[in-house]
Amino acid sequence: MIKLLASDLDGTIVSNNQITTDDLEAVERLKQTDVKFVICTGKTYVMTKDICHQLEPAYGIFGNGTQIMNIQTGKEIIRNTITNTQIMDCLKIAKKHHLHIHIYTDHKIIAQEKLDYMAYRNYILYKDQVEFEIVDSIENYIKEKNPNILKLILSGEKELSKVKNEIESKEKVTAIRIKKCGQYIDKVVGKEYEYLDIVPKHITKYQALMQLSIYLGISMEQIMAIGDNINDIEMIKHAGIGVAIGGSYKRVQNVATYVTKNTVKTGGFAEAVDKFLIETRSENVYSRRI
């Protein structure tokens, strides 16, 4: 039986900072079960505080696995971040390829020269929740402030596979490549682009979910994972039940146990919760009574 539900946010439960009534009601039904609800997002904790307050998950995996928190107590369980030295080396590569740079700390999003691409998207969506700062040089900012950095994002309008390979060949990091192009264009900023999310080597949502499962004494077979994007593939593939939201990347759908008929805008999350958790548990209770 599933004991933990791990769900992505953007494109899975949240669409442009909005959550459907169906999905909110599904979360309330989920609370009446013994299933632990965990959000797994590429965002930092400070960016999702309002959503966490609304959804009330038990735990949160943030920054694609760089941070694991007990939401109910507000305490951090695990932090997996790259070093400032590694970041500085990545910045040299970013400068060579003329990429836009922004970083995330526990309380801020700092962009170099201007807000653009994902940094601008986050400003539009989270300017009332997160402090934004624009600096002339991220490199100088790190040298002067020595901040505790949770995430580094490199963005550009060109194809970034070669940059990804260059970074990963020189540094002990993983560069998660996300394409916001074609049908997946960033509609918030109205622009096509790609970005690299730089995290420690072998740290992904899946690896963080494994760390949390060990912490909680739950096997991966007892986990249901829901998502829509490339960074959700591993956790969906290795979960006991892996669900892809309707309209998600084909690569995500290809590894899923089930693809919802509904999209994020029409309650795909609620469809999955009711199909695999609510109805199944009701049937089990009925069987035990018989």
C-alpha cells in the first residue's frame, strides 16, 4: 500500500501560481488518509512558503533535492548544495557562453545585470514573497558577501547541451537542462529559452526522495510520485506508482505507470489521487469490513 505521495508543484498542482478547486479538494481528501504528502519542487523553500501554508504537506523537497524540510516543524532535515568554489568555476563557463546568471539564497534571488528568463518569471510570480536583487557581477557579489547559495541557474536562448556537458566534465556537479520551447514555451515571460539548474553530483528529486524515504522508513515501492517535467522523470520511474500529468513532456509520460487524462489546469493531480489513493483505500476498507 502507498504510504507517501511525492508531487511536483509547477505544471502538476500549480499553474501560474493558481491551484484548481479540484486539486485543493483532493489535498483535503488526502489529509483524511494515512498517506504522507510531500512536495518535490525545483523552487526554494522561501518561494513556496505560501503554497506550503495552503497545501500543508508533511515534508518538502526543494531546489531539485538541495534541501529537505519538515514543513510542520519548519526544520531543515538535509541540505545538499554545491560549494561557492564550484559556483565560481561554473560562472567562468557561463561568461564564456554569454549566459544569463542568477542565484538563490535562503531569502533572496540575485540576478546579474537584469532580471531575465527564469529570474524574470520568478519576479512576476513571486515578487511579493521573495526579495530580488540585481548586481553588476555575481562573481564579485560572492567574493564580497560569501552567501550560502542554494541554487545556480544559467539561462540562454541557444541550445545548452554542450554547455551542460562542459560543466559536468569539469566539475563534480549535475546540470539539469530544461527546455522552455515550442509547446513548453514560458508563457509568463512570453519567451523561448533553455536553462541549466546546477546541483551537486547525483543530487536529484529522486535521490532526495530516497534520502527522505530512508529517514521515514518507507520503501520506494510504497511511494507514489506525480510530475510533469524532465526533472521528475527519475522519481516517477522508480516509484511504486509513477504518474505523469496530462500534457507533460513525452519523456515523462513514457516512464509513467499512468498518464492523467486531465492537465494541471483541469485537475490532473486530483484525478491521480482519487484513482490510486482515495478509491483504493475505500475499496480496502470495504473489503476488510466484509
